[in-house]
Amino acid sequence: MIVKCIHRHLSSGQQQQKFLNEYKIRTMLEQPIFHYSRKPLPQLSLGQLYKQSEKLSSSFILQNARETIEHLLIYNARRLREFRSLPYLVVLNPSISESYDSYLQSMSALLKASLYTPHTPEENAEFTETVLSEFIDIHADTLPSLSKGFGEVSNLLSMKQITQFLDRHLRERISMRLIAHQHIELSRSIAGDYVPGGRYNGVVKLLHLPDVIRKNAEVVNDITMMKYDQSVQVKIDTNLGYYWSQADPVPPEKVLNFPYIEYHLDYIFMEVFKNSFRAHIENKISDPVTVTISASQQTPRFMEIRIRDKGKGIPPRTLKHIFDYSFTTYESNEGESFKTLNVPPEHLGGGHSVAGMGFGLPMAKQYIEVFNEAVGDSTKGSLTVQTYPRWGTDVYVKTVGQ
């Protein structure tokens, strides 16, 4: 009995110490959060990513490390400010508080990194392997927690408030992770073989679109095989050369190579294929899902990909909600709903369900529109849906390269 009392006393003391330590950390972060959250938000564009790639050198990578820390601090502080703008009872929700705490954790790590930025290639390598990699890991699994949390506090907020918060959250989260991935990729290039003045030393690569499509179709078929013991064929068509203009056609292999960020396209294709493959299997459709690639070689480069399924179309009551958060066609026999939420695109292969909790298509839309604000043109990247009752659905993915 005495042992139990001592153990209980020590446990309580440890908890109190932990609380005091967390309180000290939060207090110390107050001024930096206020300072950085008031700074202008860096605008991302494909053009800026190209310039970083073209400038890549031993001296530039150290300068870029400093800018990366500064930009991530601004984004991180803005996210914390947005969490604090929510009603107090909402932030107290354990699932939302968990996401909020992850931003406090990464804010602390970034501030420590800002005190001594990399001055040598070795220090930059350590920075990318620790601070940036840990930053990405910290924010890798926040979406299931947020989905669960907002579901539990939906009585405290209007759907408009939730949508506005999540729109900004996902958009800025994508940008934060892109900034971190860009510096990691540039650092890998400078440490290995890179092309001085080249455009593809960073996250933007010249992708062979049919290969990207086939890769994601295979991943989704692995998932459907586990659940349904069935797979879906994919047929790839092309419409090249003069889709947007009357220019003379160019060799197909050249047009089909398109410059973009692969893991962004991976996430989009994964989400669309999950929906279309599931529709074919559940409606017993043996025809393949048809993917048509339309592209132009002119500058700026245009790409439009249509994914067409014959899965009987989307019911009107469902269609008007497909880009809403927390809307799902999830069925109770798929397991615990929040655990079926799709993993972030950097961890493809970890998702093992064809249904989630309503972040799939809204997040895919954010991925294709990530550069729209920077270029000031909402048509630069878009994800749209056209459905035909009792027949099928077309999903159009359109974007611009440079």
C-alpha cells in the first residue's frame, strides 16, 4: 500500500513537472509567434522553385537554408495564430490540441535552428537530416486528428468556419512541406550529381506522365486487391500537340514529359483512382478506366488529364458535397473510420483503404491549386468533376508548367 502511494505521488509529481516545462516553453514562444505571424507570407510559384534550382551552388544552398528557416517560421506562426483564433473549447478538444501542440513543437525546433544557421555543407546536411526531416515527420499525421476533432466539436462552429479554417490550414500545410522538401532535394542534389544552372535540381522534375499514371494505378489496385480481391484496368490515351492551339504537333514522347512536382500529382491520382476503381468494382463494370492526356509543348506548358470511369455516375445529393470536408462515402464495415483517412502523399503505400473521412478530394483540389494565389489566376490549376447519371464520371486535372 505504501509503495502504491509513493508511486502515485511520484507519478503526480512527474506530471506536474511536465506541465510546468510545457508552460515555460509556451511562454517563451509567445513573442516569436507574435513577431513571425505578422510578417508577410512568402508566395510560392513554380518560377521561384526553378530559380532556386538554377542558382544552386555551395554558397547558395547555405543562403537557402537561412531563408527556409525564416519562411517556415512565418508559416508555423501563422498556423498557431489561426488555432488560437478558434473558440477556446474547440482548441481544448484533445484531437485538435494534439495538432496545435505539433506546431508548438516545430516552432521551438525552428527557433533553435535560427540561432545557428548552417555555415558549412556538413552543417547543412545535419540541418536537413534532423530539423527538416523531423519537421516533416511532426506534421505527417495531423489530418486524421483534425478530422476527428472537428467532427467532435461541429456543434461549436458553423460549417463555414470549419471550411475556412481547413482551407487555409491545408493550403499552408502543403506550402510548408513543399518549402522543406525543396531544400532537402536541393541539398541532395548539391551533395551528389547536379546540373549547374539546371531547372530540375529541386522538387520539380521532368515527369513522364504515363509512368506517373501507371504507378498510381498500380498502388490503388494493390489496395483494391486487399479489400475486394479485384483490380481495375487502366487505358491511357493521348491528345497531343494542338489541344490548346493550332501549332504543329511535336513528338509524343516530348509532349508527354511534363515538369511538375511528382508527389503532388501522386496524391491527386491516388484519390481519383480510389473513387473510380471503387465505382467500377462495386458496380461490376469490366471496362477499363480511361485516362486521356492532353498536353501542349508551347510555353507556358499546359496539361489536362481526364480520368473517365463508367461507374454509374455520382448521385446529385453526393455530387454537391464531394469537395466538402468530412463528407464521405465511408461504410461502417471498413473499420474505424478515422484510421482509414489517407496518408500524406510522401508516404504512399501506407494507405490501405479505398475510403476516408472526407479530406481526399478537398485536399487533392488544394494540391492542384497550390500555386494559384502566387500567379493570381484561378485557372492555372484546377480539379473539376463532370458526372453522367447511370453512366459514369469524368474528372479533369488541369495545370500549367513552365
